[in-house]
Amino acid sequence: MEPKQKVLLAMSGGVDSSVAALLLQKKGYDVIGAFMKNYSNTKNSLGECAWRGERRFAIKIAAQLDIPLITLDFEKQYKKQVVEKMFQKYKKGITPNPDIDCNQKIKFPLLIKEEKKRGIDLIATGHFVRKNKKNQLLRAKDESKDQSYFLYRLKKSEIKSCLFPIGKYTKKQIREIAKKNNFPNHDKKSTVGICFIGKINLKKFLQQKIKPKKGKILDPKGNQIGEHDGIYYYTIGQRLGPRYGFEIKRNSFPKGRVGGGNPLKNQNLKKWYVAKKDVKKNILIAAPEGHELNFRKKIIIKNQHWIESKPKYKKVFARIRHVGELLPAKLNLEKKEIILKKPITGISQGQAIVLYKGKKCLGGGEIEFEKGI
């Protein structure tokens, strides 16, 4: 009898990686769980480090499945390569995606390094994503949970050495499997927020390293309509209003300047959004809902990463946020640009734009604005 293939599985304490362990075990793999401690500053409602509670779930599942669980401490690397980089980008007025950085710089390379060091054959994760026999990255069966957006920077070699056991299931099916097997986390809420940090007040989090700096908020015609407390805390497409400590001064508009007529009589002018950021001048430009300044169609793509090779396709589908709409687009790599079929709102510099051909994830890059925009 051939020895079982060993798999090092990233176990977070959540239901997805727990069911991944069960599925791998049923397929005959020798599973070793790996809990990654990457951030210890976040506290739970009891004031305890959040990672400790997550680890307890992982320990319970590992014991139930009778598999070993090791704890890997990557906190030093995570803070240096993900958290510090995130602060640096926000300080420049750019909107980064730390979850993508985490997968590229921490989770996959360090897990593979650990796998090789221990003489293990493969790694596995609980990501909702699939791969085919050619080791091409495919979107998950459950489109509402697909995580290929976060994995577009993976190398072909990393995909080859990784298993994605839950990609062909829906989230509902995963929870049903967990419940049927009496997993204590079968109804545990999915993790939200930043990878390994969790749900946080982003503004307060950024204020740890980036001090407030007041500046003007202008309308599309250059009239001052308010004041912000730090351009770094705002993202393109973010709605402005009392919720964000900003309320449009309706009596500050020259009569008839915005939307036609007196804005005091136009109650539909309540929805205003960040349309542009001028970091050098410390100015935010806001525009009302539907204004052309909120929309973009042409996207410059930098720091490109292609999983196989530069795509030769001209017609592709683009995604600018996790499980965001798949947008028909034209790719022109010579000009490093992507032209969307229809203009959309909420595109920020620094965001990832990920491209697809059918179910296959081609790769992507970071969004950059043209000079003067």
C-alpha cells in the first residue's frame, strides 16, 4: 500500500477550513492542520486577543478529526509586509487591499516554506476557489463567495502545490456538512474585515499612525462645501454625510449652481460621494449622485501579475472588488489600459483589478489614475 500524501492545511478556526480538513481526510489524505498567528492586537468583546478564540475552534476541530494541529507565528512578517505597507499606501492617498498582500506575501509562500521544511507533499486552504488539471485558477461554484479576486497574485507553482477542497461547494452546503458532523463552528459567522485583523473602525485604525490633517471639501465647480479631517481616511466612492462627520452646507451653494434650482429645496441632494482626491493640496472633491465625476470607464493597470503569461485576449471580464460585478471590458496591454464597456462608480487608485476569461482567472494589477485625474 502506498503511503498517504501529507497535506498541510491552513486552519483558521472557521467553518470553511474545518470542512476542508474533513473533505481532505475523506479523500485519503494525511492532514496536518496549521493555525497561523499573524496579528495579536485585535481584541474580542471580552478583551481577549481575538486569535486565541479562533485557535480554540481550530483545536476542537482538529481533536474531533484526530489530526495534529501546529501553530505558526508569522506576526513579525505580517506586520512588516502587510500592515506597515497598508499604512504607507493610505498615507499617499491610495486605497490598498491588505488581503491580497497577505495571500501573496504571507499565507501561501510561508505555508509552502513550512511544508517543504517538514517534508509534506502539498498545502491546502479553505478558499472558495477551484483549479483544473492544468493548474489554472478558476472561480468557485458559489459565485457569491468566490475568492479568486484575493488570489490573483498567486504563482502557477503555488497553485500546483495547493488544494482547494471547498471550491466546488456552496457556502450553504459547507455549513450543512459541518452541522451534520457536529462541528461546533457550523453556524459561526464568517470573518469580515481585514485578513487576520478582523472588522475594525478603519479610520481609528489608521489614526494610530496617520494623524488627522484638516482640509477643504469642494464641489465639482470648486466651491467649498465642507471640511475633512484627513484625506487618507476617505476612499473614492465613499458616501459623505453625517455618518462620516460631514454634512453638506446647503446654504454654501451659489443659487442654482448644483443640480439646478435652489439646493435648499432639493432634498435629493443628500447623497454626495468622494469623487477625487488631491493629496498634495489636501483637498477632497465631492459630487452628487449621478454626476459624471463619479464615473470612470478607462483604467490604467500597473504592477501587473499574470498567473500564466500575458493574456492575448482583447475581450475580458474585469472585477474591481471582491465578488463585485464581472464587467465586460477590453484589454490593451501595450497601453497598459482596460476600457470598461460601461462607466462605473467607486474606482479607487490602488485597488486591485482582476481579469477573467470564462471561469479562468488570468491575473490582474493595481489601478492607477491618469495624471491630472
